[in-house]
Amino acid sequence: MNILLRGEIGVGKSTVCQRLAELAWRESRSLSGALERSLFDETGRKMGIEVLDLASGERQVLARSDGDLGGPPVGRYSFAADALAWRQAIIVSSPPSDLLIIDELGPLELGEAGNLAWVVAALQAGKTKHSVIVVRSSLVDRLRQRLLGISFTLLSVSEANRDSLPLEIYRMLFPGCEKNGGTG
């Protein structure tokens, strides 16, 4: 099953993915993919994004708002070209797994110059049982146009459901699993 997880900026899409990954790890499920995490300065202001390789635990800084990382600029962020390539390699060369998470496909990937061949290749390789792809609500139609022929279940993250959604998704992906207090 492929899930397209959409939501507005800051609603908690990545947090839902982090909690979903924690449920999967707790149940000894194999994970692959990339999870984005916000980086904050000492005042609590978001100043960057790091990427976590879910299979290895390795991290790299993907984007910063307080310096030029040499890659493409998007909004107030400068992206690191080497970290973008590393994230793509994580997805394309991911080992067989129960769950692939791609967090997040945004304006950079879905702009006119964006190429999603690496996402299509990962989804069509058949190495993963399930996938969750994160996208902003405003970019869902663009993503669907680029991923023609791949079916998705569309779920929306909101403030009202973001705490319960990880378990709901886990139970959709792995029905009948009732270990560890019903987390499955």
C-alpha cells in the first residue's frame, strides 16, 4: 500500500512519520527511506532541515536559512547539493523493507526543474511492502501528475488528528498486529 500524507506547513507531517517509524521499530519492522527534521537556533526559530536515513541512522544537513550551502535556493533556504544527492541515493538504493518513508517532496522536487525519476524507481522496484510519501497540501495535484500509474491512499494531517494518525496508519499498513498494547 502506498500512502500520500498531505498537510499544511508546520502541521506535523514529519512528526507523524517519526512516530510511525517509532511504532515500526518497536514492532521490529524493517524501515528504509528518509525523514526530515527541523533544526532550530538558540531562540527556537527554525533555521534548517536535516535528513535522517531511517535504515542507518546517519544524518546530514539538507538546508539552512542562515548560510549558503551551495545548492539550489528555495524560499529562505539554501539546499546542499550533496545532501540532496545523498537523500536520493537513500531512497533509490534502499534495502528491501516493510516500510519506505519519503519525507518530504516539496517545491524543489515538484518545481519545473524537479525530476522524480528516483521516487518512481523506488516505488516500482518492489523492494518495499508499503510506502508513505509526504507532501504539502498545495502540491498534491502536481505530485499525482508526476507519479501517474502509481496508486495512493490519500490521508490528511491536521491538528485534530496528528496525534492519533501514526497508529491509524500503522494499523492500515499492518492489519491484525496487536502486539505491544495494540500498536501492532
